[in-house]
Amino acid sequence: MSALVDEIFRVFREQGAGAYLGEPVSMTEHMLQSAYAAEQDGAPQRLVAAALLHDYGHFIHEYEEDAAEHGIDTQHEEVAHAFLSEHFGPEVAEPIRLHVAAKRYLCATEPSYLEALSPASILSLELQGGPYSPAEVAEFGESPFAADAVRLRRYDDVGKVAGLTTPDLEHYRPVLEASIRT
């Protein structure tokens, strides 16, 4: 368990200092802020772990950091899911896989949600297919992980505050280790 978390944290240290897709925080700051938001909300450990790892696919996909600016959807949620589902159960991996779908769902079901998106989130929304259709909304709602994905999405949305103090990665080691599938 520790070796896997060591590897994940190594990737964070090596790649996490890069800017978070047009937002005023680094990738690591964004994911720490998302995990902190989940923790502050009293979310279960599985969702805190998902919040910390939700954008891990940005570290391990094959595209350049500015791919969205070149019209490329990196499908980071699928890349993260492919790796993380080998080590974590669906209670962690599925909300991560669905966090982009949750944005599309929320844009279709809550007009104020769409209006509040940052320019970077609007750009990625366009690349990801835009707000869901009514049929897609219904299909998303049938997922047993839809509610957790929506919660994760909301943690993702608030994890963009320049200068916010959060616990460091090591604070989340026990959460990740407890979430690893044995």
C-alpha cells in the first residue's frame, strides 16, 4: 500500500507544480483543495480519496499541458480511471470517471451552475461535449455513483483559490492507504 501511495505522491511532486488549466492554482494545489473541501464537508474517506485523485489523469495522459487550448479533450477522467481502478475499488474510481459527466449533468440541470463556470471550465465543457441532453441526464442519474460524482464535481469546482492553505499530501496518506483495494 505504501509503495503505491509513494508512487502517486512522486508523480504529484514531479508534475503537480504546473498550472491547473487556466486557473490561479497549480495542479497539486487544486487537488489538495478539492480533497480539503471534501474533508471539510464531512465526506466519507472514499470521496476524500477521490477528490485528491480526481485529476490524476492529467499527470499520466500522453498530451501536453495545454491540450485543451489546441482543441483536444484528453479524457483525463478515463485515463485516471484506467490506472486507479487497478488499485482502488469502484467507490473511489467511479466518481473520478464520472466527474466530467457530473459537470455536463449539472450544466444541463442547473442553469446557475453553467453561468458560474470559469472560462477554462467552459472551454473544457465544450471539448467534453457540452451540457447533457435530457436522455443523457436520465442515464447519468441511473448510475449508482451519480450522487458521489456530483459531490466530487462540487469539490472540484471550489478547488481553485489562489493562496488557500490546505493540509499537505502526507496528511492524505492514511486516507489513500485505507482506500486501496486489498
